[in-house]
Amino acid sequence: MTETALRELTDECEAWVRLLRAQVRGSEGRLRRLNADASSPIAEIADELRRLEILRPRLREARELSRGLEARARELRTGWLLRQAYARRAD
């Protein structure tokens, strides 16, 4: 894997986390508004709750994957740097 590919993958993962976070916040906001309005249909409240039940685990998973990717990227970069340093010493 190249540095460019690693950066692209990291950017995509970060975008995924941001998107899911925005969706969760939006759904939480809609749920607050629905709960504040006594005339809100129960079905709409239930829909938002179901949506959050789906989004929250996906956000947790995305965050975990992002942390794992960051750790692996550090390992790869360290390996690249060490190989470069050893190659310079050998010359």
C-alpha cells in the first residue's frame, strides 16, 4: 500500500464517521422536537428511535475501525521510515 492510498483510505473512513455522526445528531434533534410536541405522532417517534438503533452501532463500529486504521497506518509509516533509514545506512 502506498502513502497516497493510505491517506485516501483514512480520509474515506473519517468521512464515514462524520456522516454517521451527523445522521445520529440529526435524528436525535428530530426526536427531541417530536418529544417536545405533544401532538407528534407516535409512529414518527418510533421511526426515529428505530433509526437511532441502527445508526448508533454503525457509528461505534466506524469509530473502532477508524482507530484501528490509524494504528495500522502508524505501523506502516514507521516501517517505511525504518526501511529508509536502514537503506541510507547501508549506502
